Amino acid sequence: GNPVTDVILQEFKRKAEEREITFQSEFYYPVDSGINVFDISVILNNALQNAVENTRKGTAKHIFIISYRRNNAFIIEIRNSFTGNLQWDAESKVPVTTKEKTDGHGYGLSNICRVAEKYFGDIDIKVKDGEFCLWIMMMIG
């Protein structure tokens, strides 16, 4: 429902389909929430780029994105099929980048954390049942 978020979602849908990844979106931009669309675009670009890059193996490759509101919290949930293990950064509490060249990489989840914190929120990450699950919560004014 927002031109900026719609363009981002369509672009990542195209990228996913090029890699034969099922892409399903039930995302909506929270109008009148006080959350800047630029901040949402930082979250979407970083999270979906990570999801596309890390959905590599298996026959049921998928990316699901959904957003919803619970009382004064706006929540974005992104799940993608994932095989492998993660190494966690003790200081930032996010997984360490898996890219061979780390120069200029490995900041996506940190950027998402920074945006969530700007809105008195946080992120949660879990790997379970062959999925990487990222939840971003932001408080709505």
C-alpha cells in the first residue's frame, strides 16, 4: 500500500523467483504509525537481501514476509528456508556474516537493529526446523 515498500517487495520477489525461491508477502506499511518509510525500507532491503542470499539449498526454497500490529507494537516477521549453522557475534548479538569478503558486508542485521531501537523496539532471531526466522518489533507512537 506504499509506493516505496511496494517497489522493494516487487524487486525482491523478482530476485527470489529468478533463483526459483517461492516468495510470499503479507506485508503492509503501517500508515499513521509515525514510522518513517525510509526506516522501513532499510529493514526490508537488508532483511530481504539476506533472505535471498541465504536461501540456497533444498527443494522447498521459500521466503515469507508478514507484518502485523499488536497493541502499540508493529511487527515484521521474515522467514526463509535455511540450512547450515550460524556463528554469533558476542557483542552485537547477531550472526556473523558468512560472506568471504567482509569489507562492506555484515552490517544488514546491525542496521535493522539500529532502526528497531530508534522506535524503542528490538529484533529476535531463531533458526529452527530448516528456517531462519527474523522478527523486528517497533513501538508505534
